[in-house]
Amino acid sequence: MEIWVFLILGTTSLAGSGLIYLAMQRGRHKQQAYETFAKAQGWQLETDKAGRATTRRFRDLADDWTLDVVFVGSGASGGSTRRRLNWQSPQGALYSGEAVLGLPLPEKAVAVLQGGGLIAQQVLKGALKATIHALGQTKFDLVLDETSAGDPGGVVMASDGQADAMDRVKQSPELAQFRKNRTPAEVPVILRDTSGLSLRRSGDVRELDELLAIVELGKALRARVT
């Protein structure tokens, strides 16, 4: 009976080691793919590992933007795995405050909001959930710009006095084109604050061409706010 116990434990240990090995191999292959892609674009790639987080930073030495691909593992004690992309340029910075542009609100949500009341607030919270999740932590108290609730260019949340900081971005044909044939999860939230212009998106990178598309969109939107 004890032999079977040892065999089971040994098999389990080998299986676990195999899974770890496969994960390491996938990590190596992904790193090689990122390096090859960066070289093909003429970009520089820096990889930083700190604790459970791995950040791959792409940059064009002839420009001022950076694109971070961040992976945060779940760790031995559990927790959730998180992945996100963040493109950032110091150009387009605001003198103060913050403004955020998310996807347009659904028509039904807009209709409920116009009615006001507690239900409207609950609908608003649900409609903005994806935008707030992609935005991440912010030190500002952002308020919905009600004039943008039905805007096809997107919904704006901003700190006091910065609601119009996204006017040119909302009108961008490049942004409208980017949204076509992409799921809401694939569309970044656009952010302007004192550090510059940022495009943020949660989720993994499925195709390396996604990185190029994010960079090109960021540069196009930057040109509209500078």
C-alpha cells in the first residue's frame, strides 16, 4: 500500500515539474518572439522582473514613447494573474488634473441615465466597469462628463475643469477605425494627465501585430493633442 502512495506522490511531483518546465519553455519562446519582433520594427526591448511581475518595455530610440507589456503572476499563495498594456508619451500632458476616454456607452444605458435616479447610477456603474478596470489606480476623483454620455466618440470621465481635454481625441478617425472589428476588451482606454498621453488595456497579447497597432494609434492620437 505504501509503495502505491509513493508512486502516486512521485507521479504527481513529476507532473508538476513537467508543467513548470513547459511554462518556462513558453516564457522563453515568448521572450524570443518579442525580441525578434522588436528588432524587426527597429525598437529596443528591455525586460524587467520584480517579484511576480514581468515588464517588457518597447521603445523607439528616435521617439519618446514607451509601450509596456506587463504580466503579474498569481504566486504560490494564490491570487489572480493580471496582464496589461500601457503605451505612454510625455507629449499631450495636461497642466493639472486628468481626463479619460472610454468606449461609447450603450444606447440603452444612455436612455436610463437620462431618466436619473438610483437605477441610473447603478446602470452607469455597470457601463463604466470596463473603462475603470482598464484605467487602474488613479489619484484623481473622476466625474462623468454627462454631455459625453451619448457621444459616439466615447464617454469622458475627468477631474474638475478637464472634460474638454478629450474633444480632439473623440473626433479622431484613427480611433474610430481602430475600434472597428475589435472587441471592447481589445480597445484601450485613453488617458491624459500631467505625465502625458497614455493608452491602457487589460488582457494578454494574442498577436504581436497588436503591439504595432497600439503604437500607431498612440502616435496618431498624440498628433491630435499636441
